[in-house]
Amino acid sequence: MWQFPWRYPESIALVFGLLVVGSVLQIFAGPFDFTLLLWPVNGIVGAVIVLLSVLLAVKRKNPLVQWLSGVPMAVALIGGLLILGIFMGLTPQLAHIHPGDKSLGTALGFRQMTTSWPFVILYLLLLLSLGTLIARRLFSFRKADYAFYLNHIGLWLLLFASGLGASDMKRYVMYVREGDTEWRVYNADGEALELPIAIRLNDFIMEEYPPQLAVIDRQSGHAQPEQHPEYLQLDEKPVTGKIDAWDLSVEEYIHEAVRNSDSTYRRVAMPGATPAVLIHAKNRHTGKTAQGWVCGGSTAQLLMTLPLDDTYTVVMTRPDPKRFISDIDVFTEDGAQGHTRLEVNKPYRVKHWMIYQYGYDTEAGKLSSYSSMELVYDPWVIAVYVGILLLAAGSVCMLWMGNRRKEESDGDVE
């Protein structure tokens, strides 16, 4: 041990020692504060890592430099990060730790792994090791190594931008009422913050799936049968089904209905309309029948149930949302304006901001008077994408070069 050239034993010992040192720091100093790395500090740290990598690469024949940028060190660092990643995957990650949580996992940083000292130390050392390797190879540049350069530079850029760049990322949830323009959000302390971006909500639109019918106990409210509740899925077409001892048949279904009288409904496509269904029910054992309208109700419509007997009644479940859309205009400080229909999994980008559909008033449903949107500010995301593209291109080139060499070797054998 510790006789040059250093190999796997020394690399594993160093990584293990850094994990121990990081754990001690985590216990006594608490998690690493990434707000200390806000721009331009993260840029300075990146420049220092690059400068150190270049200075070390100048002495590329030094055994210490060769070990730092060699395969054994890379494998040991990746192994250490893999172990931390396993703990991260097995432990629920929390955005905020309760002050009274004194558990061992919390003390060691397992619940906030990416801000723990062991993770940060190995991450920074990996950047230095990878940067030194790249600089070493660039000092002895060969055109034939283009795949290596693409792959490793892309990986370094991806690690740097997604790690040190994460300190500049900001997330907010903005609540905007229909017809209003909002530019304020609230932080974790309930303080109002003004953003350089404003959103006007023109309209909130929701599409719903047809609801279901259930037979419930009028006293307990439990769906029947209690051990394994059964439901009848409604559809635009007439359907029939069985729930417990009752045969149900749908005679008319209106997805957007309003009350026409005390006991009937009619089709009207308007705000506040709600699904309603005319059903016929018959008990298979007693022959007892019942017929009438059932409506799940909304903030604008009263619910209606169909009593079957003294014990059971038919009710309608609340429709599940199929799709909800926010028709919005977006404004920035420099006068730029954009318009989009925001949906789940269809975000909208404006400069360094990404806007996601977040939620709505679930109690009001289609009548929600507001829409909530998540705004994510990430100025480093372009660098992340560039790193991913370079890494992918390098990987493809390496595969192509490997196949070509295999074909050449097979040809030589023949």
C-alpha cells in the first residue's frame, strides 16, 4: 500500500476515508449549504477546477497525476457514489427536515443525500479527476480520439451544470385566478416575492371521464359489498351491470346536465353542468325495483341519489379529471409576450423559465376559479442539454469505432 504506482487499494482507501470525513462533517456541521454556490461563486468554483485540472495535466507523467486521472480512481469514485445512490434510493428524500428529527439516517444525511457532505466531496473530486483526465488527453491531442473527447467533455459538462448549477435553480408555485394577471409568489416563510415574469389566466378548461355508480349503505356510507366494493362504469352508450344483489341498467346518460325539475335533468353545456343518469334497478332476490335519476352534484348542482330500499341507495362517484388546460398569456420584464394552452406534461418555456401545469381547486373541479402553475428557473439547463448531446454523440462514436475495429480484425483473421 501507498507505494507508487497507486492502484485500486489506495483508491478505495482514499474514497472510504473521504466518506468517513464527510460523515463527520455532516454530523457536526449539518448539510452542505448550496446557496453558498449561487452565481458567480459556482462559476468561480468551476473555473478553479478547470485551472487545477490543467495545472495537474502539465505534470501528466507524475505518478500522482496519473493515479488521480486513472481508471482505479475513477472506479473507486463511481463506486462510492453508487453506494450513496443506493442509500438515496432506499431512503425517502425530504425537501425539509423537521427540527425534531434526530434519527441516525437524518444525522448522516441519508434523507437529503445530494446536499450531504460525503456526496459533495466525492462529486467535487470526480469533477477534478475527470477534468484532469480530459486535460491530459488534450495535451497529447489526437484526431482519432474524437469519440473520447465528445464522451468525456459531455460527461464533465453534464455533471458540472446539473450539480453546481443546481444552486441557481428556483421553483415557485403561482396561483392565478381567471381573468387576472399575477406576478407574485410566496416562499416557504409565506413572504410575497415579485418575479420578472407575469401570467394572465384567460380560461381554465377541464375534461372529465364518465363517473361510476355505486350502491352504498345509507347509514355507514360504505360501498357494497363492503369487503370488495363494486362499481358500474358509465359510458355515453347504454350500459348494464350488477352490484351486489342489484341489477342496474342505464336508460339515459347526460354528461353535462342541469336539473330540469325536482326529479329530472336535461342536457345543457354550461358552467356548473354535471353528469346525470337515469337508471333502473332490480333486486335479483326479492324482485324489488326502483327507477330514477342519479347525479353526483357539484358546487352549482345538488346531488341526487336513488333509494333502493330502507338500507341501500345508488350514488354517483365524482368524475375523474381526464385533461385540464390553462389558457394563459405570459409577459416578461423586457416586454416579450407569449400565449399557450398549458397542459400536464406539456410545459411552456420562456427564456430561462419553464412553466408547468401544477393544479387547480379540486373541490370545485371544472368550476375552479384559479389554476396553479409551477415556475422553474434554471439558467444552466442549456448546458445540461449540451452535455447530454455530447455524451450521447461520443457514446455512439465509440460504439461505431468498436464495431469497425471488430470488422477489421475479423477480416484480418479471414
